[in-house]
Amino acid sequence: EVEPVVEAVRGPEAEAAGSTSPAPEDLLPTLDASLTPEIQQLAAQLGSAAAIYEHVRNTIEFESYYGSLKGALATLWSGRGNDVDQASLLIALLRAAGIPCRYVQGTVQIPIQQAEDWLGVRDPEAAWQVLLAGNIPAVRVGDSSGQPLALKMEHMWVEAYVPYGYYRGVPQDTSGARWVPRCRRQAQASQQ
């Protein structure tokens, strides 16, 4: 699977919250991210934030639809989900492991070749149509001649509060903890 590099443009609420310590709700279950026994067992089995992220990244396929449809458990069972339902699964697993985390909503811009690879198509128009068919708000970004360069779309991802100083996926200590974005298609984030 190709891992598209995207540029995330974060909203002011998420940016303002980015430097804060976790709140109690960053560990609580939600309607979409319930902490069922199955979720708790898988989180305990995986053990670390990095292992949990890799599990969701490597075992859950993208499905094109808009908004929350399945929640964490049905996404786990089906092995498929959109960005919101994959984020719900990641949040449920992280919270079950005692790792504070939260949803972040923003806009991502995916270079057209990476979008085609991610969506399994070979044409810029087809990539855009896959997103539109799922009612995902997306726009085409092109150069001055109309050549497609990227797709820009709404996207949901997760930020986890992890010890960053010595953090490489193993929770050794809590020094230097900070909010780290975790997104299946996000390799780098930049602020607007």
C-alpha cells in the first residue's frame, strides 16, 4: 500500500488545543469510540501507541463514505472504514490502553498520484469521482493550465498525548509528553 503524504491544515480550535495537557474526556469512551471488552483486549494485546496505530493502519481498509457510520467496534469487525470510523477505532484502542487522545478535523491536500494509488484508480477524474460517490467533500487542485495536481478534502485524524522525549513506540516515561498527530495518510503536518 502506498502511504500518501498530505499537508494538514488545522483549524484554530485544534491549534489552540494543541499545546494543552490532556483533559479527562481524552480518556473517556464515546458513542463512536466505545471501550468494549473486545477493544480492551486488543489494546492490551498490542500494548503501545505505536503498535495500536500500526494495527489500525495495516489491518483496516479505506472505504469511501462521509461521516461516522460504523463506530470503532463495527470498523474492527468489518476491517473497513472511512477516516472518521478509523479514527474512532484508533481512539477507542488508545483510550483502552490509557493513552489520552482526541479527534482532529481539518483539510488535507493529497498529491494526485498518491490519491490515485490510495484509492486504487489510475485517473485523476476517477479518484475525484470515488470521493464524490461517497459524499466526501473534495475539490480538485490544478495548475494554471488545468492539469490536476491534488485533491483537497475534509479529513478526520487522531492526536495522541505521548511521551515524546524518549518515545519510539514504547511508553518508557512521561517526560516531554506532547500531542502527536496520527493519521493513516498523514506523514507531515503543517500549520496554516
